[in-house]
Amino acid sequence: MSIVKDFLLQFTLMVIPIFSYFTFILEKVKEDRSIKMFMTILWGVSILLCMSFPVEYAGGARLDIRFIPLLFGTLYLGVRSGVFLSALIILYRLSFGISMGVVTTVVVLIIMLPVIFYVQRLFLRVNRDRRIIIATGLSFLYCVCGMLVFAGMNGFSIPVLKVQGIHLLFTIAVTWFCTVLIDKIREIHQLRLEVQDSERFKVISELTGVFAHEIRNPLQVSRGFLQLLDEPDLPFRQKEYIKLSIEELDRANEIIHDFLALGKPSNSTYGTINVSEQLKRTASLIQTFNVNQQVEFQTDIQDHCWMRADPQKLNQSLLNILKNAVESMPNGGTVSLSCHQTADGHIRLTVKDQGIGMNPKQVQRLGSPYYSLKEKGTGLGMMVSYQIIHSFKGKISVESEEGVGTEFVIEFPGVRT
């Protein structure tokens, strides 16, 4: 029973790298070369752990399942990883001292490695069932080879054969289980990527239809006014028609700009910036363009609120939010701005207006594509703002009450300068 417990400990130590990779690394690392490097290191750690806590029997003889990390590292990652992991096994085994165990390890690796290298490319091309057969077959061959080499050097005995028989069965079972597990996790990950792609295409399809409708409206209005300008008995409203045509064309241009900002890849230039200065500059810009709207700004901005972001994109998101706050008060009012560093080092921005407000359903839909409370709004500006804030690992919350106003609270991770 003690030997079985030791083998179960080996299994636990061997499985840790699999879950570590698929939980913490797979979603963050995309480059194939980096993935192979991380996985080689994780399989190496697994080998060291298995060899550090072996199953001891027959007066100091040692057994472990180091072969399984070596096998998977070679089959899934390639020959270079296999050579590195083999060298790691030999060098770490030598650290325990030169013995018959070292000789057995070297001889078995010399026999098995050419076989594994030979089937490695075939392993990646075949389906899952054949991969299971190849992996378990190599495990069986390795254990039998190890038993024969050990017996040839030390002779046969029933207790030793019993332990090695348990080792053989356990190694084959673990190899089968881990091969199925790895393939299943990879399949789930691939399905998740396909679902994300399908969702992205669905959103693009929906946006394209609405975009075509939104852009057609101002173009039709402009076309109508141009037709009126071509009339021989044109009334004295020529300047008004021209002004309205320009406004509609500007609106079409704004829709196109928001749509492109939403869909184009981000080429952000990140740096450490002072959010306080960015907020003051944006508020000053909004005041300059809205001098006739009777809107006052109250500021409570702490100096030196630093974070990592692209200043241009941060200004774009703040500009959209402040512009919406001003436009929500057609009869004037006060916009309160604050920026402080919290006790846990985060940067908290607050934008509060005295506008028309929103009900809970409207707040929930805020940031959705083409959802806007403005008569000629597209909703893309707010959607882009949400996207920018999330790209900086920020959080945004909105509290609003109809007839009272709306408050945006944005929180970013801060940095020390």
C-alpha cells in the first residue's frame, strides 16, 4: 500500500505542469516558440519533482515516472525539448552519485530516445486514438526495457518484479490518462477560439447592417438638399440648406470615424502618464467648445495620479464621457470631476452630471453598439470608450437616476513614480 501511495504522489507531481500551462500560460502566450520554451521548463520541473520523491524498494533501488514528462515533452514539443529533458534527467541522476541506477538510466534512454524521435512527427499527424496507442505503447516499451536492463545487471527476484510490474501498469495508466486529458483540453481550447471567432463575426455582421442604415440616412438628407439647390426657382433658404447638408455629412463622417476606431487593430503607445493632467486638459477642451451651453465644471483633482496607458486613447475615452455629460444637460448645469489615488494604489476618476439621467435598463445597455439616448447618436463613441478603459485593465461603473443625473466611476491600476 505504501508503494501505491508513492506512485500516486508521483502522478500528482507529474500532472501539475499540465494544469499550470493550460490555466496560466495558454491564454497569455501566443507565440509558438515561447509556448515550447514554457512547456519544456514545466516538464523539466515535473521531472525534477518526480526524481526528488521516488519510490524506493529492494535496498535502495529507485523507481519514478520521469519518463512520462520526457515522453510528452518530446512528442508534443519536438526533438530539441527531448534532448534537453534527457540531459536534465542524466545530470540530476548523477547528482545522487554514480551507481547502477545511473547506468540503467543512461542505457534505457539510449535505447528509447531514437524510437521516440522516430515516431514524433507521426504522433502529431494522427488522430487522438492513434496518439493514445503510440504514447501507451512507448510507455510499455520503456518499462519493459528498464526491467530487462535492471534484471540483466542485478538479477531477477519476485519482490523486485512485483514492484516493477506495478510501475509498468501505473506508467501505462498515467500515460493513457494524460494523453486523453491533454487532447481534451486542447480540443476545448480550440472550440473556445472558434466560438470567439464566431461571436466576433456575428457582432461584425450586426454592426455592418446597422452601420449601413445609419450612414445612409445623412447621405439621403444631403442628397435631398443638393437636389433643392439645383432648382431654378430656389427659395431664399440656400444658406440653410447648405448648412444642413454639411451637418449631415459631418455626422456621416463621425459615424465612419467611430466605426473605424471600434474595429481597427490597436497600435497603442503605452507610457507612464499623469491622469490628473489628462483630465484637466480634456475638461478645458470641452469647456472651450461648449461656452454657450451654460455648463459649469467643478474639479477636485489630486496631482500626480500616475498610470500606464496610451495618452491619446485615454483622452479619446475621457472626451467621449465628458461630452456626453455636457450634452445630457440641454438647460445647463454642473459637471463634477474628481481624480484621486485610493488607499490600495488605484486611480479613481469620477464624472458626475446633473442631466436627464437614465433608468436601470438604459444603464445596463450603455456601451452597447448603436445604443444612444441622443436623437442622432450612434452609441459607438461610448462603446469605444468602454473598450479603451478595459484595454487599460480599468473598471467602469455607472449610477444614474432619471431627472437627477449620472455618475461615472472609473478605476485604473496605478503605478509608482
